[in-house]
Amino acid sequence: MVLNSLDTIVAIATPAGVGGIGVVRLSGNDIKKFILSILGEEIQPRMASYHKFIGSDGECLDTGIALYFSAPNSFTGEEILELQGHGGSVVQDRLIQRCVELGARVARPGEFSERAFLNGKLDLAEAEAVADLVEAGSVQAARSAVRSMCGDFSREIKNVVNSLKDIRVFVEASIDFPEEEIEFLTDPKILQTLENIENRLGDIINKARHGVLLRDGLTIVLAGRPNAGKSSILNCLVGSEEAIVTAEAGTTRDVLRKAVVVNGIPLQLIDTAGLRETTSIVEKEGIRRAWAEIEVADCVLYVVDATEVSNPSVNTVWPDFYRKFPESTASLTLVLNKIDLTDLAPGEMINNDPAFCVSAKYRTGINALINHLFQQAGFLDRGQGAFSARGRHVSALKSALSHVTSGKQQLIQSGSGELVAEDLRQAQNSLSEITGNITSDELLGEIFSSFCIGK
């Protein structure tokens, strides 16, 4: 095992503020020096013991529990010392200063997890899941993060990588031994295996999208003309009266944000100013901000007064959207509100468009609308078997799938072993980026810098 560094790092591992317990964590290869200086005596690995924490002049800085983990049997793979004292910034800062005096340096964000990865205690996907668990905003997100942290995601990736390796053996054998009469590339099992890999990657991509949704949530912007009922629908989705609702058009002048968790999915709901021509400087600014939010949304709900439209479709009621954002990736749904004043039924689709009929006044059709949004975003409607994932994982999986598909087509059309082998190598490299077998230092720095201090 190659250790990450010879220096010792230290950080506070508990949140800032006043609390009953505050934990200071050290990791390195000379921890026994810190044990003798701070505790005054040696302690046994994995045995909690009560001590005074001693300063440089013999002063008692704090009292608490000390835990020592010997290498390589620790989170980082190095020696670790945890000093579990009282909470409070002054007490913990004094302990940190004592450790610095003894030769430690303050850890960078995520450096403990980074060392665990570099020392082979975690692969990259498992290390990222540690941060995802700390930041989980719902029970489902926490469960998914635990599954990834325990290796569920990584095992699925490694199984596909092993299948690719097996195929590459056959393909490259046909390249290295062309004089042999064994026709490796014409074996129907090769094509069948590639199709199986495609299907498995498709399934993993769906799970990964679900994981991204659980982790990052969904940003939903409510847009539309004044008095269409945007604020009323936001209140329905939130379940409380968050936005001001009046009969006067143009009540909402600014962007209103509300974070909620629905069915285990974190939602960022954004109510915006009504879109219309106006001479009001304040209202113009509100409309400008509305368009800015629409541009970066995951989902856009364009709310229309159902009593005012005769041909409800996005192209007819909101042509400005596609004119302003012709390449938008946001999913757009037309919402016909106030159907209690019409003959329309809740939740029905119109003209094969994603147009949902609701009544914010009576809260009808809202659940169908929510389910529609989750389906568009890739929510699987099941928590079992899901794992936490990030956008980079989905991109790498899509890249791998693209190369496998290309390799399969090369096999069918040309039978060129060299081209098939290159596609399969690229697919394997893409998957290896997920677990960290192939990873740039720049990517590692970006990933671990997003972790919290002390983790």
C-alpha cells in the first residue's frame, strides 16, 4: 500500500457552533508523538479511554475521550487519533493550535476522504458517496448514499468492466493471431454479450439519473402571464400559503423561492413575475429575472388560465419560449389552471402535448402533475436498489454506452477487430473514471474540494 503523504493533518470533524461534543481528528504516520504529547501516555488501538488533553505548558486544555486507530486499519489507511472533547469553537481551536505546534497542518476540505481514496480504502465513487451522505436532504437520499458508500454502485460498474475485459480478450486475440483459423469475431456470443452490456449500461444510467435527482433535486420554475394562478399552484405544491395571492394581476414582482421535499425528492420551486408587456420599471425587472430563471431551470411549468385558451398547446400559447431558447434542455409542461370554471377533467393530456389540467383553488390534478414532473426528470418511483450518483457519473456512463454501441456496429458492419478493440478500450476507460482507476489530478482536486472540513 502506498500512503498519500508523510505529513500529519488535523481538522475539526464536527459542525461549527456550541454543542455537547466536539471532535478533533488527526491522520498521518507519526500519531504516537501526538498521543504522548497531548495525552501524556500511550493508548491501545480501538480502545476508548478518558484523558486530559494537555497543552504545551502542561495546562489542561480540555477533557474527553481519545480513540487511536493504527494503520492500515483506519478510515484513511494511516494512523488516526480522534480527540472527543466538549463542543465550542474556542476549546476546539486551542486543540487544533496544540496539534499545529506539534507539527500537524490544518487539513484541506475533503483531505481525509482523499487520503482514504489514494490509500485504497475507498474507490472514488464510494468516497463521493461519503460526502453525499453528509449532505443528504432526505431519507431516500441518505439510503442511496449509504448503498453507494457500501459499494453497490461500484460493483455494478466493475461487473460491466469485467465483461468488457472478457470481450477485449477475444477481439484482441483476433488481431494478434490473424493466422489462426479460429474466428473469434464471428462467434455470435460476442455480439450477444455486447448487447447485454448495452442493456446493463442503460439500466445503470437510469439508476444514476435517479441518484442525481435524489442528490441535487429538481429546479421547477412557474411561468406564465399575470393572474394565471402561478402563485396558487406554488402554494399547492408547497402545502402552505407561501406566495401572496390576490385577484389583482401582477401581484408577484420578484422571484420567490421555496425548497420542499416531495416523495423524497428535494424540489426548488420558483415563482416568477407574470410575463407581459409593461411600462413599469419594477415589473420589467421582475420579468427579466423570470426569463433568467426559466433559462436555467430543470423543468418549466407554463401556467395558463384555462378559460382564456381555445387551442391549448405550447406552440400556440407560448411561442416566445422556443424563440428565446431554441436549444433549451429544460422540460416544458403546459398547465391549464382554473378548470373548475370549464368542462376539462383534472390531469388529462391535450393534443398529445404535456398539458396538465388542474384547479389550484380546489387542489385537483396537482398529484398527477407532480408524478408527471418526476417521470420527466427520471425518477424511478422506487427507492429500492437506487444509489447516489453525480452528473459526472451519468456523463461517463453515456460515453461508455456510446462506445459500446459503436463497437457493436463496427463488428456488424466491417468486422474490423482494431476498430472494435478501440471502442471497447474507450468504453472501459470511461467507466474507470467513475471508480477512479483512471482519474486526473485536476478532477480529484475538484471533487474533494467540495467536501466539508474534517471529512
